[in-house]
Amino acid sequence: MTRAMVWLFAMACGVSVANVYYAQPLLDALAAEFGFTQAAVGVVITATQVGSALALVLLVPLGDLLDRRRLTLVQLLLLLAALIGVGLASSPALLLCGMLAVGMLGTAMTQGLIAYAAVLAAPEQRGRVVGTAQAGVVVGLLLARTMAGLVADIAGWRAVYFVSAALAALMLALLQGRLPLRRLDQVAAAERLSYPQLLGSMALLLWRDRVLQIRGVIAMLMFAVFSIFWSALVLPLRAPPYGLSHAAIGAFGLIGVVGTLGAAKAGKLADKGRGQWTSGAALTLLLLAWLPLAMLPYSLWTLAAGIVALDLAAQAIHVTNQSMIFRANTGSHSRLVACYMIFYAVGSGAGALLSTSAFALWGWGGVCMLGAAVSLLALLFWGWSARYMSRYMSRYMSRYMSRPMPR
């Protein structure tokens, strides 16, 4: 892949994934307009994550069966329509249905593009390409909070989704005629499968692929931690003594752009066989991040430091996970990313519900204790699985390094 094409994929990933996160800094406004309680407003995030899970099971695997270029453009057009629907929602039911659709199509676009990039990349550059695409995801999800807060303060929360619809239309124009065709040699086997067989093969991947299982559980716990923090952050920052605006709260997302550096570096380390070491260091940082985050009632500076640590750790883990699961099964990239991201959807949805409930019961201290406990669980699981993963990576690197390099 050319550098320009890699960055086009990264840009498209960022625009797509942002839609899954726009609601986080808007929860209080949505609660006020649609009558959600403080404890129950997390259902808005959960609806988006349910949509994400449905996309991973039903839509993302289609990349191994259909023309990826046409599939991507159709999904982007449908995403545009779903965003307009959310902006026009007049009842809680319509809002949740719209969020479900946005979660489905935003996730299908994002993960389909990452799998698309992995298919087109040569094996020796796959970690770097996936890392760059993931960097686009990081920037998109972090800028989503900032843009949502700023636009909501100026024109209300509905304008956020109308602006996003305009961005989707712009991206549709950019991608038209620029997306490359898939490499037929990598998908010929999948083309012989029917749609039910394609979906059934995902169950076999989940059952047989030990690396997918291990990295999936780590992803589930890590994304739960990520969601625990970001889903609850708006609640203490909007309340006294801070009383910050939506724009100011969204600006905290910009701090996490540092996480893109971790995403790119983690991909390069994974290409060199250092993924397991990177995972341990990142999970340790994920746990330690909750110390400065817990100081939010006393200092916004410590909050900023904690956000940098949390995002850096989370994105390094995410890119390393994807690089490891893409090592083999070159004809199944869409199904692999779909299976992997099912763990993400479960973790993010559970984290959102647990986070707002913990805040309602025990305040910000309870949120931090919950996040630290899940972070510790992820670190312990990584330690338990380290022996198997080390053996796997040693076998893979010995086979890879013994092959002649492409000319």
C-alpha cells in the first residue's frame, strides 16, 4: 500500500468510528430532553454498542465474501441516513433505534476498513499499516468528543449528528473511485462460502483460534476499562465545583491524541515479535493510570495526565492485539476482526452500564475503583496467558524469518 492510501484508510476510519462516541459528552443533554435518569442514561451508549455487536456478527464478515469497495460505499451511504435519523429523533425509542443503526454502520465501516487494509498490506508491513489505520481510529474517537461538545454548546446536540452526516457525505465523495480492489488470491476460498456458512465459520474461528481467544479476552477487559472512564467523565465535570461546558469536557479528548503515538509504535514492535512485551507494559500502565484519574475532584492537571496514560495504554494494547490475530488466516481478515471486535462490543457495553451505575451509587471514587479492578484483572489474565503467547510468537517468527523476503 502507498503511504497516501494508508492515510486515506486512516482518515475514513476516523470519520466512521467517531459516530460511535459522539453521545458520550452529550449524556446529560440527552437525559434532560428524553427523560432518562442519571443511572439509566448509559443505555444510550449501550444501544450503540449493541449495534456494534450486530455489525460485527452480520456485516463485517461480508468483507470476506463481497466486493470490499462496493460494500464500503454502500455502508457509508446508509450511515449518512442513520445520522440524519438520530438528529431528527423525537422520542426515546426513536433515539435508541437511531443509535443502534449508527453503532452498526459506524462499526461496520471502521472494522471493514481495517480488515481491508490488512488484506492489501504485505506481511512485513501489516503491523505498521494496521497501526496507522488504528491511529486514525484513535484520532476519530477522541476528536468526536471534542467536536460533539463544541457543536452542542453552539447549536445543540442534534446539530452534532447533522454535522457528522455532512462529514460522511464528504468522505463518500473522497472514497468514490479511490478505494482499491481487493486481492483476489486472498479471498478466493471465502467466495465459495454461502452467507450462512460464512457466519458459521466465525464460530469455528472463535472455537479453534487460541490466539484470538486470548487477545479477545484482553481486548474485552481493556475496552471495558476505556468505557468505564469515558462514559462517566461528563457527570462529575458538569457538576459542581467544575461545571464545565460540553466543549470544555470534549477538549479533554484531545489530550488522548498522544495515544496515536502508542498505536503506531506498538504496530512496529509487533512486526518485530515484541507484541507480548508491549502488552505487559501497556496493561501495567493501564492500571497505574487510575491513580491520577482518581484525583479528578482535586485537580484537572492530574486528570489530564491520567487520560494520556489511559489512552496510550489502551491503543497500544489494541494495535498489538490486531497485529497478532492477523498473523495467520490471510483469507479471513474480515471474520477475524469481526470476532475480535465482538469482545470489544461486550466490554464497551458492559463498561458503560457499570460506569454510570457506579457513579450514581458511589460517585467518582466508585468509578475509579471499578476501573482499577478491571485493569488489574486484565493484567493478571495477560500474565496467566503469557507462556502460550510467547511460544506462539516464537514459532511464528521462526517461520516468517526463514521465508525469503518479497522482491
